[in-house]
Amino acid sequence: MNRIKWIIFTVITVGIFVTLIIVSEGSKIDVSKIDINAIQTASKQNGNIADHVFGKVNSKVTLIEYGDYQCPPCANIYPVVKLITEKYKDQLQFVFRNFPITSAHPNAKAAAATAEASSLQNKFWEMHNKIYETQTDWSDLSISSRGKFFEGLANELGLDVDKFKAGIAESNITKKISYDLALGNKAGVTGTPSFYLNGKLLDSTAYSNEAKFTETINAELIKAGIELPVVTE
């Protein structure tokens, strides 16, 4: 086998391995009867932690992201997602679901647990933003160092750090992350970020920049009969 063929074989093998890891981590929960495009309410399956919704609750247009906090492309698109979801907060409901690919990103699940533990003190979105904004600072940290770093973020956000640390250790946090993974697996997610707009998987060109994302969202809002936000200079 020559060098080029060996490289191709290795890439394919690694890709298959990563996919198998993702499927196995999310296959512990049965979501066969769950409508994955609907907002998930708190239940025993998801550790009594409902979907985190930003923007207009019960909007006819829903954007769902399956993301990995340690994924560089997720961090790269994060500023655009934040800008878009804030711009359309009165028209659109945005949901972030955890999809940590731990085989490639060993700190991703800990980061997801950090965000979910923060949600117990009503600071999910604040921590979500902090984690992405500081990704390069914690991505390569050891287990003990990453824990101290995330505790530092909790302190910055004014959380009760003791409650935060206790929250991370709760089994319900693990259930929530596993539930999100199961939903992602059912949706056909194989990598992050993956965006679904009213149940339709978006091609990467549809959100490659602010202009493209705006165009994509506008088209769906118009289809749903929702008035577009007023643009102010």
C-alpha cells in the first residue's frame, strides 16, 4: 500500500471509529418515540433538564445546534451564531444541544457538564458563551486544571461555586448530555457544528458567514409568515 492510499485508509478508519464512539455514547437512551424537532421538556430521561431556549419561546421557527464545546469550528462559528440569535430573538427560538465527541475532544464533556451545571443556577447561556470565548485557554488542560479553570468561570459569573461543583457531579447532568447525544444520533449528526432549521439540516454554506445565515433565517421566517426584524443603523 503506497503512502497516499495509506493516508486515505487511515482517515476513513478514524472517521468510522469516531462515528462508532458517538453512536455508542448516545445509544444508552431510547428516543425512538421522541420528536427530536420539538422543544424537549424536563423528563426522567434527560435528568429533568429541559432544552435551553434562547429567543422567542414557541416561535414557528426553531434553530437547533448540536455542538461540541472543544470543537474549533464550533468556536469559530459561535460569534456569528450569537449575533444572529440576538438579532432574531423576537422572531426565532434557538436551542443548543450537547454533542461532545470525546474521542477527539477529551475536555468536551466536562465543558458540557459545566454549562449544564450552570443552568441549575439559571446561568446556562452566560456560561455557554464564556466556554466558547475561552476555548483556547482550556482545551489542552489536564483534568485537574480544567476543573479549576471552569470553577474560575463560575466565580466570574457570580455562581455559588460549591453548588456549581456539586451540580457537575450530579447524575442528572450526565443524563442530560447523553439524552442530547441520543437526539443528535437520531437526527443523523456525524460532526459538529450541525444546525437544523425547522427540522432541516443546513448545509455549511447556509451559515458560513453573517450574511448567509441572515439570508437563510429570513427565508424561513418569511415562509412562516413572521415579520422580519427592523434593521437599524
